[in-house]
Amino acid sequence: MIVSLIFTSFHMQYQHLSTLIEMMASSVIFAWNRIRSDGLALPVLLHTFVSTPGSTVALLRLSVFQTPFILLVW
């Protein structure tokens, strides 16, 4: 549980309580898989699966808003 609290504290850029609760639940799942698999590959892979959709959306938003308007019309 302490490791999950530390994991959640590393993600304090999120400000909504529901997001922090989701982070805590995810970290418990990651820790359980770390213990069960006796390795880091599975938790890292799970973290990648959880992070990829949000990162993709953020990058797409960033690239659309930083693209000059003329290129969007083109």
C-alpha cells in the first residue's frame, strides 16, 4: 500500500480526486502483478497500456493546436 501511495504521489499533476483514486487503484494492480510475476516486465507493460491512449490524445491535441491554420485548411 505504501508503494501505491508513492506511485500516486508521483502523478500529482492530476488534480481531480477521481483521477487520483484511479491512479491508486492502478498502482495496486501494478504492484500485485509485480509480486505475482516476480519481475518488472508485466507491470511496465500494463503501465504502457494504461498510458498510451491518454498520451496519444494529448499529442494529437498538441499537434493540432500548434499547426498553423493555413496547413489545416490546405
